[in-house]
Amino acid sequence: MLGAFHAVCGIFALLLGAWVFLTTKGTRRHVRVGWAYVGSMICLNASSLVIYRLTGGFNLFHGLAILSLATIGAGMAQVRWRRTWRNWLWRHYQYMAWSYVGLLAATCNEAFVRIPVLIHLTDTTTRWLPLFGTGMVVTLSALVIFSLQRRVLTRVQASQQPLDVASVR
């Protein structure tokens, strides 16, 4: 049951995060869907902290879940204190984008242990294939994040509708 909840939260986070990443920033819808993404990520990571089937105890994946929670928290803190912190928008963009990259990397890794074709491919080629796949996800994501950041941030700063979290709640 916990594994199913974890998987459903992960699917929601993947879909919501993709929507936030690919659509216009700074709108009311961005804020609402962004909050749903944050909620799904909190549930996903919290549930992962109580799953111990792999090693029977705390392991690397639990540490990565804590890092993911910290990244989400830091991204939301930027919005909360945006009136007092300089460059908050750039940091918010970076933290939230990298939280999504972490989710994509975890999904890639999970695919290599759950999808029979990928399991067979790993077994018949090299055990390093999941690490290579995850590395490619992170590398390609970094290229997208850094190539889009100027355009995204300039568009949000120039928009007539500023990001106002308080008015959406």
C-alpha cells in the first residue's frame, strides 16, 4: 500500500513538474500547479523515508529524499521572503528546476530496476547502464535549465502580473 502511494505521488509530481517547467511562469495557474507539485513532492519524499525494503535501513536513497525536501524548501523560501532577498527569482528557478531534475533522475533509476526490458538490457550489457542513464538525464536537464534561464527570468520580471503567492491561496 505504501509503495502504491509513493508511486502515485511520483506520477503526480512528474506530471505537475513538467507542466510547471514547460509553461509560462509567474501566473496564478503557475502558482497553483506549483503548490500541487510541492505537495506531491513532499508526500513522495516523506513516503520514501519510511520504505526500507532495499537494505532494511537508512540508505543513500533516504539521504537523497532529504536533499530533495531541502531543495523544495529552499525554493519555496525564496518566494516567501522575496521582498527582502536579492536575486530570489533566480534562486527559486534554480532550486525548483533542480528538484525536478532529481525527480527525473530518480525515475530513470527506478525504471532500470522495474521495467523488464531495461532490467534485461542492464543484465546483458553493463551494470553501469542505470548510472549512465541517470547521468544523461542530469546532463541534458542542466543544458535545458541553463539555456532557458535568462529567457524565463526576463519574461517573468517583465510581466505585468507579478508572482504573488498570497493572492492565490
